[in-house]
Amino acid sequence: MAELSRDEVLARAPDLAGLDLSEVDLAEVVLRGACLNGADLRHSDLRGADLREADLTYANLSEACLREAVLSGARLRYAKLFNANLSHALAAGADLTGCDLELANFLEADLSGGDLSGAHLPYTSLIRANLAGADLSGADLVASDLAEADLTGARYLSAGRHATRLPDDFDPAQRGMRRLD
């Protein structure tokens, strides 16, 4: 558990790289453009937080609550969001390359234009999520729930070492996805 309070976190912003912020209540906080590279945010409450353009590369957000958080343009490359709640999050254009998103909840989240290439998304809920124009090349979506998700123009690879893994009986063409190979 973190030894920093909410006020101490805000006083140190924008440079929060590598800090232990686990279990800290950061609901509604504004950390726009902050550096949280490698930060430990496990079990943190980031509901409604403004993290636009923030650098969360390699951050651990496992089991964090990011419900209704604003992550537009944020960099979350190789971040761990295992079992995180991102329902209703606004993450248009976010970079989620190589993220561990297993069991995450993206109910009605906006991931349009985002980069999820190489992301690990098994058993992830993407119900009614907006993935229009997203890059899903090499992503693992096996056993993910894509019910009513907008996949218009989302890009994927159908073959090769970096093929996108889709759920059984899923027809990407029928859902408006664009094959890159």
C-alpha cells in the first residue's frame, strides 16, 4: 500500500514516475500530461480522473477503477490493467500497445483510433465499446465479449506471426473491420 496521500501525490505532479500509488484515492484528479511511467497504481481509485496525454508506460493499474476516466491520447504502452474497470472511459487515440488487459471491463468505453496492437485482451468485456478505426493487429481477443462493439474500420491481421486472435465464430468483415494483409 502506498505511503503517499492524495495531497502529496498532487504536490509531486506532474512527475510521478515509478511511485507506489497503490490503493490511493485519486478520483476526479487532474493529472493531464503527467508522467506515471512505471508507477504502481494497483487497486487505485481513478474514477473520472483526467489523464489526457499522460505517460502510463509500464504502469501497473491492475484492479484499478478507471470508470469514466479521460485517457484520450494517453500512452499506456505495456501497462498492466488486469481486471481493471474502464467502463465508460474516454480513451480515443490512446496507445495501449502490448498492454495486459485480461479480464478488464471496457463497457461502453471509447477506444476509437486507439492502438491496441499486440494487446492481451482475453476475457475482456468490450460490450458496446467504440473501437472504430483502432489498430488491433496482433491483439489477442480470444474469449472477449465484443457484443454491439463498433469495430468499423478497425484494423487486424489475419495470418502470420502477428495475426489478430479473434473469438470463435466471429466474422470481422461482417463487423466492418479492415484486414491489413
